[in-house]
Amino acid sequence: SVLFFLLYFLGVGKTTLIQKVTQALKSSGIPIDGFYTEEVREGGRRTGFDVVTLSGNRGPLSRVSSNSTSRCEYRVGQYAVDLVSFEQLVLPMLRNVNHGGDTEKRICVIDEIGKMELFSQAFIQAVRQTLAGSGTVVLGTIPIPKGKPLDLVEEIRSRKDVKVFNVS
């Protein structure tokens, strides 16, 4: 199956694009599941990110946290990552996609595969299983490379069955 991944720059409307494509596919009756990440804002200031599943569940992915007061093991810049919340929302959905039959093509939305999400080894394994499934087409987002390459991102980018679009 062909996999579509969007490379992105921050703040270009990637989540809006994912939401519009998802709505169009759902309204066409195409089986689709997955998740997207959404900014959380308070007083006009970004304070974190939530994970939102296409079935409507929502939970924290990360929140702003000061280095001095938080002993969070998983951090990206000013954000403390809530790995338990992320895994509780995303892993059951990915396992469900992976255990469906191959008789019907499905679409799985994975927005996104970035630094925060890649703290989860279980997520990495589930994404690899999803990519290996013959009955699933994946619409996902990966970051533009900057700094140290992310192994799974580079693995996805180099796949012959992946079509990558830059969104800017």
C-alpha cells in the first residue's frame, strides 16, 4: 500500500489540513482511525499539546513545565511529556488498526511522529507494525530534519512506498 507522509514546518496549518482530509474521507464512508495533536492555549500563549483521537477522546501529550519544579523524565524544550496519557490514548487505537482484517483497506492518521511521541518505545513498535500492514494506508506527519536525525522518521522517509509532501 502507498503511504503518504507530510513533512511540515511549525505553524503552517498542518493539523487543520489533517482534520479537513479526515472529514472528507469520513464523509465518503472510508474506514479511518487515528489521532492528531492540537495546541493547548491559555491567554493567547501555547501551554502544551493534546492528543485527540478520531473517535473523540482527548488527553494531554505535554505541558509547559519549569525545569526546577518538574522531575519529568521526558522533556522537549520547555514541555514535559505525559507519556502515560499519550500511550493510553494512542496504543489501543493503533493495535485495533493493526488487528483488523486485510480484506478492507483502511486509513490510519498519525499526526505526528516527532520527538515527544518517540519517547514511547511501544508507539515506535506500533507504528512499525502499522506500516507493515498490507491493509492500511497511513496519512501521517513527520518533521523536517533539523539537528540529530530521529531514527523512525528517517526510516519512514527512506521507504520506497512512502510519498512525502512538504507543507509550508
